[in-house]
Amino acid sequence: MTKPVFLYDGDCAFCTLCADFLERRVRTGAEVKPWQWDDLDALGIEQQAAEDAVQWIEPGFVKAGPDAIAVLLRRAQWYWKPLGWIASLKPVSWVLWPIYRLVSRNRHRMPGGTAACSLPQAERDRLAAGE
């Protein structure tokens, strides 16, 4: 891995919409990729961790959920950096985790979300296989 990787759920329309925004507006040196299309073993990430939350991965450093988003913002252009530093502060981070979980559990209800966004990955795989 030569540059950081930000993983998201590529099967979720809401997550993909957010990732597209990050790639267009919050430019970093990271690769923004769906976890389903990457080699999780090579990145040192368990599939369950990738299913549970977005991931920021760089050599010797991994963050998940809002902590991953905070790192991404800190590594972006100068005008995003203050948001990343604020989101990294312990009291703010503690508040962001429950909000992240609430959005994650309800992403199928968010703009661009679909019913598939609410299903666990194993269930999505079964539906895709036509079972």
C-alpha cells in the first residue's frame, strides 16, 4: 500500500453517494474505495470491521467510523482540516460515534439509500446470488 485507503460500503447507495462527495469535494491523497472491491487481507482489515464502519488505513494506523472520517478531513485541503481536528477531539468524537451508528443503522432511509443498504452483507450476497 503506497497511499492511505478510505474504505466504504460499495453496495450501499447512500455510502456511495457520500464517497463520491468525498472524492469530488474533500480531496486527499487517499484512495476512496468500496471494501467489496479491495483485498481486505492485504490491508489487514476484517470483513466484519469493514461492514460495521468506514475505515481509514495507512501503514501502522487504522481508524474506523467517525474517527476515520476525522482523519480523512485532517489530511484534506486546508479548509477541511479544522473540521477534522474538531471531530478528533475526545468529547466531540464521543458524541459523533452514536450519531454515526444512528445514521449507519438508518442509511436505507437517507438520501440515495435503498432497501439493500439495511441488509447485512451475507444477506445481500444471498440476494445477489438469487437464493
